[in-house]
Amino acid sequence: MTASIIDGKQIAAQLRARVADEVERVKRAGGFTPGLAVVLVGHDPASEVYVRTKAKQTEAVGMASFQHKLAAGTSQAELLALIARLNADPAVHGILVQLPLPAGLDSQAVIDAIDPAKDVDGLNPVNAGRLATGLPALTPCTPLGCIILAKTVHASLEGLNAIVIGRSNLVGRPLAQLLLNENATVTIAHSRTRDLAALCRQADLVFAAVGRPEMVRGDWIRPGATVIDVGINRLPPGPDGNSRLVGDVAYDEAMAVAGAVTPVPGGVGQMTVACLLVNTLRAACAIRGLPAPGV
């Protein structure tokens, strides 16, 4: 048996097209353009690539993109002052501060300062708390993308056994809450979990978000299970001199056992920016008192 490949690139493109349609509807009905502000501090090359991608895709769906690039030496007070200005700016409906921040800046204080209504990363404690208690909330983009990908394989996640490997605030914890909201039965595994392989073998849905290259092996996977690989790890150059990107799952081994698998790259990563656009649109509609968009 060979698993089917969950094409995150195609699914993300379809989602962006739906967002673009809804943005046009919002412009007509509400007379305004949803706007996303992205803040980048310093000159981390990977972060600069992410910010350019986000700006390009924001504009492609018809939203306004506001980029704020600050020097690496920016002080905490200067960064918080910018957040306060963006909170008060009626043209900005979503605020995202690109992490990680340079050393010396307090990421949590910055996250706490973002207006929860504009917190399109879903990391402010107000949104995290609302999600944990089952209330409507802006949700971290990667976990939201994971749910959408899983639901392209399963029309409903209700009653399925799911394991989330990893307990970060960015992925693992909110993903577990979203799965509970879908009425799945959820196990959260981590570095202290005993006999992780045996737990994985019981799962209909495996979400790997631990940051260890190819940790989840093929013999950990229940035949026919759906595997969503959140990891993205760059391996050192091999004998051919080329490095390669791999996930947290041994892809070839998983393909021989699972029912469906996300590739790396081309899987979850594609969905993260698409879901950022969804969150910005949802935030804009809520802030302006419009009905929730149909995405």
C-alpha cells in the first residue's frame, strides 16, 4: 500500500482563492479593505523571507499590507510604542510580530501588548484562554492549517484517536484544543512520554510537531492512519554536497504504511500563511461588525 499525498500547496491555493472572494465581498458590503501589519525586528534571513511571502500573499488576495522593519537594536519601549500605534490604527485589522525577536527583547510582553481582536497569530493569552475554554477565538495559524488538512481526508474528525507530538504554545497546545473542538479523542505526547511509539500506533491521526528530524518512524504508524507532519528541519550536506529539508516523520517509511501523509516541503508550511489571511479576514469582519466570512 502507498499512502496518498496531502497536497498542501494545492489546498492552500484553494483557500487563498476563497479568501480573495470574501475580501471582495467585504469591500463591497463594508466599504473598507482588510489590512495586515507585519513587524520584523532585525535581519534574520529566514524571517525576512517569511515576511516577504506574507506581504505578497496578503496583496494577492486584495488586502492591504503594512510592513514595519525595525533595526536589530530597537528597544522594547520602541517596539511596544509601535504595537500601540497599530492597535489604534483603524486601517489595521491584523497584527503579526515575526518571531523570534532579537536577544534582549521580551517576546511575551510584545504578544501581551497586541490587541486580542487584532492578534492574528492567536498567541495573546486572551485568545489562548478563549480557545482553551471552547469560546470563539483567533487561533494560531499552523494548528488551524493542520485541522483543515486533516479534514480534506476525513469529512469529520469526531471520535477519531489523535496524537499530537509536541506541546509548544505555537502548535501543540492549540492544536490539541482545536482537535477537542472537533470531538476527537486527543493524546498530547512530549519528551517525557513513555513508549511514544506504542501510543502512536493507536492513533488514527498523527500530528508531529516536535522539531526532531524523521523522529516518527514507519513502524510507529497505524496502517491507514493520517499523518500531518508539522516539522521542517534542514539536514547537513550529504556526500553530494547538498542539504535537504525533512519533516519530523520519516516520509518514505510513512508512505508505505499510512493512508495519507503531508510532504515536507509542500504540506503544512503552505497552509500557515493561507490561514494567516483567513484570520486577518475574520478579525476585520469582527472589528467592523460584519458577519463572519465564509472561510
